[in-house]
Amino acid sequence: MDDLAGLKTTPLTDWHRAHGAKMVPYAGYEMPVQYEGVLAEHAAVRERVGLFDITHMGEIFVDGPGAEAWLDSLVTNRVSGGAVGKVVYTAMCKADGGVLDDMLIYRLGAERWLVVCNAANHDKIAAWMSGHVPAAGVKMDDRSDAVALIAVQGPDSRELVGRLAKLANLRDDIAALDFYTAFTCPGVTGEWIVSRTGYTGEHGYELYLPNADAAAVWTELMTRGADFGVTPIGLAARDTLRFEVCYCLYGHELGEDITPLEAGIGWAVKLKKDDFTGRGALVAQQAAGVPRKLMCLEVTGRGIARQDARVLHQGRDVGYVTSGTFSPTLKKPLALALVEAGVPDGEVLIDIRGKGVEARTTAFPFLSARAKGDPRAVRTLP
Amino acid sequence: MVPGDRKYTQEHEWILVDGANGTVGVTEFAAHELGDIVFVELPAIGSSFKQGDAVGTIESVKAVADLYLPVSGEIVAVNDDVTASPELLNGDPFGRGWLVKVKLSVPAELDALLDAGAYGELLGG
């Protein structure tokens, strides 16, 4: 049994325990890894709608006249110049280009911003930002312990979020929210942020709430979503959902020894903007040739490739699996691997517990996301 | 549920003996702990193993577990249904989810295995 003593809880922990969740330690929190089972939960999000408690994520508010330029100096993507309500996915790098974390940055007002980082990196990012904050013009307010976060993901998510009583007069705004935009509104005990974002590849929302509002919102979503078959989703299915659409996960595809160019998120690196931490190293890497790349692999032999399994091409070790599992949607073992840039598409071997198992490259991503556009767009499966 | 007709190991395998052969599987507890099982690899028929040898692999979406043989002997049958449909292991671990049949070479090894009562206690029941 996992030792859960001394871990942080969320306003929903009691609900998870009371509804049969298997609770595990995750980034200092006691979190639900699964309820009825990862396959059923995964399917619920792909086909209907699921609820995720992701309160463990870090929320650091930043404001002041210097905030816009300062944030731009810290991260690889361009956050400046966007409209209020815009959300930007970005990496935050060290000077050598290694990734400290990947994150979302929200423009909540002319001078008010929200940085949402991974739970496992929260302390590191809070310290890094504090260490770089200018003496004047920027104020940081780390509200990670005060803000709850509920993700509502799946083709029925728009209808379900619109059923929340508190959002009844904002249904048109919810329907009009573009992918990677958000709005703020008054909640019960404080401000809510309704965001058209997610980590599943499905149409979805993330609701930032004061802790005190979270349990009632969760219960209301479960009740009002009963006819949709709304399902609580644990961290295990959160991982398989993001994996199928090839969204990076820190500690797997991203890390301090991996640059965003290697991890395939070069689209979130704006080398032409003003200087930012890591820019010099990334410009140099781009000029010299990015040495590694992420590769999508289908295991054609028998076995499931897991993280850290070595990848061999023509008998030579060329890299390792960053994430690998059995894809619940495509019903076959798949893997993402970080390999030397020169490895061509085709056949490789993966060392699965001492045995060389055949695998071959396949298209990126494994499954197309439909987070934008028609929530029920028909997918052509490879 | 722990059926009373068979013996158990600390590693959550069961063996149901019928004459010279025993049918081996993993318990409901083990299958539940692993979660949704999506891959099963079993040994070749005719191969011989010692008690406690790892003879197969059971994988769920999240985890990998070895199958340890509860007794020494020769593999005389494997359940191809479960390799083709690994979810049988979650659905019916004590029945249609059996894994291998073994011809016992040291039947006395059975004496040291847990009976249903002792295994139930191990689970905290």
C-alpha cells in the first residue's frame, strides 16, 4: 500500500475516497489514480465527458506594469501583445536551453497574468521566478494552495459546463470561447476562471476556483451530467489520454536535460523575440542542428515498451522511450522515444526487459486531437 | 473472494491441483491491484521450471508484473484465450482467466503454500 500520510489533499479528496478511487502519492499530493478503471475512464472522455481533479497544479499570479516584459524574458513562447483572455503554452528554460517546466500563461488583464505550472515542478518554478523577479513593477502571488482546478473534458463538455447554475447567464460566452482562451467571472466565494484548455486532445474546459467553491461545483457537474454519463477520471487515464495525442509530459518528453526543440515543441519557442533565458543556447542548437528528436513508435512485436527502454537502430543504441503504454483507443502498444536526429523512419528494436522487440515508426500524433473545432469530428484512425 | 479449493502464494498466484497436474493463475486481488490488464505473455509448452521461477508477464496499462510458478514442473498447457483477450484476467481470474497448467515434479512443494484461510489473512480479511 502506498503511504499517504502527510500528503497534501484537495477540496475533493474526501469525494474521491468516498467514490472508490485508488489514491496514490503524486507530487506531494494524495491524488486519485483511477476509479472504475483506466480503460473505461479513458473511453468516457473520448466519447462523452469526464471530470478531473487537477488541483495539484501550481497557480502563480503575476501583476504590475512590468509583468508583461518580465514574463516574456522568462519563457520561450511570446506572451506579450496578446489580448486579455489569451492563453499561451510555453516552456521555461535554463540558460543552457534545458526545460525547467512547461506551463500555461494566461493574460487576465492589461497587467494581470496567471502562470500555471506542473505540481512536481511548482517549488522549483516558484523559486526560479522569485529569484528573477525585478525589484519594482512586478508582484508575484503564489496561490497554488488556495486555488482548486477541475478539468471538464470530452465532446459533451461544452453542454455540461453550460449547465452550471453560476454560469447560466454566460452560456453564450462559454460556447464562444476559442481554444486557448479564457474569461474570469464572479464565483460563489471568489473569482472563477473558465478556460478552453485541456490535456486530453478533446474539446474541454479547465475551471479555476477558490478552494471553498470546488466541492459544490464538482458535485453539481456530476449531478447535471448524469444523462451524459459524466465520469470521474484519475491520473492514469489523464496520462493515456495525453499520450495518444502526443502532448508532452514533464519528466518524460521534457526535462532539464532536454530542450524544447528536441521535444518537438519548437512551435512554442520564438527565437526571434527579445532575449529570454535559454535563447542563446537554443539559437546555437538550431544553427548546429537539433541533435535529438521525438519519434512515434508502434510496437509490432510482443510486449509493451515502457519509459527508459532503450531504442536500437541497426544494432546501435540511439535513444530511449520517454512514454509507452497500451493505447486504449488504438488498442495496440505505442511508444514515444527520444532518439538521435539522424534515425530514419522505419524499423527499430526496443529493449523490453532484455529482449529486442520489433517496433516501427508511425505518424505523429498517434491520434489526432479534436480540442479545436467540432468536438465530435470523426477521427480517421491509422 | 478466495476460493477454498486451491492453494496460494505470497505473490498472489493460485494453483488448483487435479491429480498430477495443477492449474495456475493469479488471484482476484492481484488482478484488481494491477488494474485493466492489456497484455499477457506465457511460457512455451514443454518447458520446465523450478518453484518461484518467473515464467510469464502480466501487464496493465500502468504496470508490469511477473508470473511466478508456485511449484516446480513442466508446462503442459497455456491459456491462449487469455493471451488473446487479456481482460479475461480481470473478469474471471479464478476461472476462465487461468494462465498455465503444470505437471508437478515435486508435489511436496504444495504443503508449504497457503490455504485459502491463510491467504485471506494475508489480504487482511
